[in-house]
Amino acid sequence: MQIAKAQQLWQPEPGWLNTATYGLPPEPAWTALQEALAGWRAGRMSWEGWSESAGRARSAFAGLVGVAAADVAIGATTSQLLAPVAAALPSGATVVVPEVEFTSNLFPWLVQQERGVRVRTVPLAGLVDAIDADTDLVAFSLVQSADGAIAPYEKVVAAARAHGALVAVDATQACGWLPFDAGLADAVVVSAYKWLMCPRGTAFAYLAPELRERMRPDAACWYAGADPYASYYGPPLRLADDARRFDISPAWFCYVGAAPALELLAEIGVPAVHAHDVALANRFLAGLGRPPGESAIVSVDVPDAQQKLERAGVRAAVRAGRVRASFHLYTTEQDVHRAVEALTA
């Protein structure tokens, strides 16, 4: 599907440049969610159909990041999906993390310190060189939340492999606009409410088979069963033999909205979204006299930025006068012009 045609499936108010905070649902996702909510209110729909949306979402996500659906677990948040990975680290392990890392990919490792796990933070630019023989796991965001910086994914993986270290990636700010191969890492987790444009409460994790052998499914439930619909009551333990054993029971309505959004994104294609998003980000940078970049998230210093944007009706994140603008499928050149005009007035 062409970008121009796809844009007709969104109805944003002009000036939304904040997908790095949350994404906007396409019409098929919004409609599916409203129908499910209406059915819930009236008690006229069966929950099994809502639950099956999780399977559709899992398959669509797997296709977007180039892995098998059997290697994908579903959950609610990034940190929840990383927790069993962190718990599987041996006592005394060393984890290397960028010093600017969003805490969903930092706190799960830090809480293991009571059993001797050591977390070493380093500048993102020095991450590759910081990986050494003492490193057991490298954890980093593929795209940094603070400023949109893109990590050297393949170089980090190569350095980790050279020293026998695991790699855990938070791709929340990348998945949906930046093409990448999740299978290069051991774990890739994504909160889907940003660039994947799903309801908040949906998250996915690629878990490599070798990594899963080290992990224990401490949150095991009926939905993680080999046959969920035969796992309601009583022993013995009978979990799925793939990544589903790390599933938690899906928040039905979140996944009802997630499946159509992910399937639409797959139809459009992440490479096309990448080209669209980065072109608009660079148009924004050019309007402010900045050099082009490679990210759909940009961060720039502009005096009185928050007041200028608010007066123009532009919604973007502002941190201490630094504008973080993010550009996605539904962003238009008119949105960019509005923001540039506001910041340069």
C-alpha cells in the first residue's frame, strides 16, 4: 500500500509530532477496538475471538522483525518481558548498558544486584569498545528515547559474540520505522504503543531458542500452556515448548486493536515507512538550519521552544528547552512546516 493511500486511514489533528511518546491508531484498529468494546458492554461477544487477536498480532510482529512466530512471546511492557532474561543471568554476571538508557532496559538488570550482578554504564558512543571478556550481557536501545540516536546494532552484536556475551535490545523506539533483523540478538523487546501504533498494554519479545533454555517462566499461566484451552485447571505443568511459555494472558482489547495496526504496517512495509519518516525529519532539520540525520526522532535546542510550539498547536516533547520531535506515517509536510514556522518565528 502506498503511503499517500495509507494516510487516509488516520485522522490526526494537525501538528502531532510526538509518536516517540505514543502512536496514533489507524482506522481498522480503532474500528475493531470500538466493536469489541461495544460487544463487551452488551455481553454479546465471545472472548475467544478477542484472545485470537493476540495470535494474529504475534504473527504480524514476527514478520516485521524477520523471526519465526514461535520465537515471539507476548506481554504488556518491555520490563516485564525482560524480567525473566535478567533473572536467568548467573550470579556475579556483568551487564554493560549505555548511560543514557531508558530505565525499562536498565532497572531489570539493576534489581539483580542483590545477587551479585554488576551493571556497568558507558557512553553510547563507546559501547562497542566497552564490551570485553568480563561482559556477560549487553543491553541497549536500538534507538535512544532521549534524542533518537541509532545504536550501531551489528557492531555491538559482533563485539558481544567475540566475547561470548548475550545481547538484549529494546527496540521500542525503532520497531515500526527502522528496518532491522531481530534474529541477530538474543532478546529483542518492543512496547508496541509507539511506532507500532497499538494500544498501550501490548508488548512483544523475540527470545532466541538458546536463550530460552536458560530462562524460567516464572509468570506461567493457562495462556502459556501447550494447549491454552486445555490448561485451565490442575497439574501437571504443561507449558508450550516455544516462546509462548513466556506469554502472559493477553489484555484482550489491547490486542484487538493491535492486530489490525500491525497487519496494516506489514502491508505498507517498514522500508517505505522508514523513507517517509526520515525524509520528514530531515525536512524539519533543514528548516531549522541543522544538518540531516538518519533518525525519525530528532532533538534540537531552540529558545522558548515549548511556548512557541504550544501557541502553534504543535504537540512534541520538550525537555529543558530541547525539542524532541518524531515523524511517522501520518505526519505530513504541512505538520513539518507548522513546527518549523513556530520555532523560527
